[in-house]
Amino acid sequence: MTTPQQMIGSGFGAHSTAEEVLEGINLTGRTAVVTGGYSGIGLETTRALAAAGARAVVPARRPEAAERELAGIQGTEVDALDLSDLDSVHAFADRFLATGRTIDILIDNAGVMACPRWTAGPGWEYQFAANHLGHFALTNRLWPALADGGARVVSVSSAGHHNSPIRWDDPWFEGGYDRWLAYGQAKTANVLFAVHLDRLGEASGVRAFSLHPGAILTPLQRHMAREEMVANGWIDEDGALADPSFKTAEQGAATQVWAATSPRLAGMGGVYCEDCDVSVPAGTDGTRPGVRPYAVDPGQAERLWAFSAGLTGVDAFA
């Protein structure tokens, strides 16, 4: 049974860092896969896990850039992966499975936000394809290694899921593109994916979580004009951070690292987290955005799983 959306009193909060939530946790001998683990909060996630002893595998769309960013961080390795290209997803999974290694932690971290109207595959809206379908296919293809490791799978979503449920009548925005609604749909998909993966994987000891990392200035904002970020109050005219609620990258990485490693989550799964704790439903606590009911609805999660499996041709549980 999935865990209800209620805080568990983790002892950590919005200002905790990835290093702090890992204090006293030894990951020696564990293997972690962190997509996009070379930029923004992904880089800080990789850094923290490696410092705790994990072997961190970083699949990267830009392997050369990843090698540069991870230089000097012991216990890391880079491989090529473009989540918007299913051939690339299959190739990475084949290479990893051929090593015979198990996976203890999979953090589906990579993502794109508010990009122009792009498509991937056979006309799929790009944000849904890269943020959700690529991770869906990757996780399913890596299932043998995940099941052998009794892994935790962490799906990095966002409070942006408040922008949109799954648009079953027009998921590809053929009726008109809105980059923020598209981002919201993709982030809702990230939550629903974890809900159903946890349901399917629990019998094999695999538990899944999703989360909102918080607001952080990272390369994720690359598709936003400076004027837009100034108008939103995120930065000032000089480009300096203006919103005191924003987290540092080290703080932004904390919730996904906590979800991936915390002993407090043993026996739990299928929940959405924020500020290093299980989140509450939206509207019940004014200090946090919370999670929308449509994003944790088991029926919607099962429907999305079937839809995604049909699109990608991948389903480890079929």
C-alpha cells in the first residue's frame, strides 16, 4: 500500500543541504545512476552521493561537458544518453546491463523547462518526451538491475505540476502550444510515474518517490529571457537573485538525495516529497505548495503507464 501524503517529521527542511541529509549514511559499494547529474542540482546530487561512497553513473546528453564538470569528483563515470531519443535510451541501458551491475539508486533528474515548441520521436511534445517518456523507457529498460538491487527510484518533478494535469484530449498541444502548461503536464507525469512504479515494484523491493526540489537558479532556466525572470521577481536588473525563497543548488539537491537514501522512508513509497519530507496535499498547509490530487491519483497513474508503454513500446511488467 502506498504511503499517504503526510509529513513524517524528517528533522530536515527547506534549508537542509544534500551533504547534511547524508550525514552518517555510508553508501560504499552502492551504485547510483543520476540522469543529468553534471549540471545544477544534478551535479550537487552526484557530488553528495559520491562523497558518501557511492559509485555514481551519470548518463549525459553532453558527455564532454559532463566529463569536465565531474573532473576531480572521485567515484563517478559518464556515459552518453539523450532522453528525447529512444534509440539512445536503449543503447545506454544495453551498455549498463552488459556490465552485470545492480542499481541501488536511480534518480531521474534530467529535464527541460519552458522550451520553445519542439518535438521528439513521432511528433511528441518535447517536454513530455524528454522529462517523462525518456525516463519511463530508461527505468523500464534498467528494471533487471533495479530489481536485483532493491533500488529506490526518484522521479524529480516540480511544483510546476500545479500548472496542468495530463491533457488526455490533447497531450501534444496540437490545439496551440503553451510552454508552461506543457512543462506542468510533464511534471505531473513525473509524479504519476512514481505512483504506479511503486505499486508495480514493491513486490521486488523497489520503491519509488517523486519530489519538488524547490526554486533554484540553475541552467534549467536557459529558455527564459532575463526580462521574464526580472518580471517574475526572481532576479534583479543586474541578474542577482532577488527572491529570498530560492534555494542554493546544494539545498535544491537535498530532497532528492533524502528520498533516495533516508532510512526514515524504509517501507514507504509512491509519495511526493518537498523540503526533505513527505509533502502534504495542496491547500492544507500554506507554507508549502503541496501536491495536487490529480498528480497522485492511482487511476490516472495506471492510465499514464499504459499510455507511455504504448508510445515507447517498453514495459518491464507486461
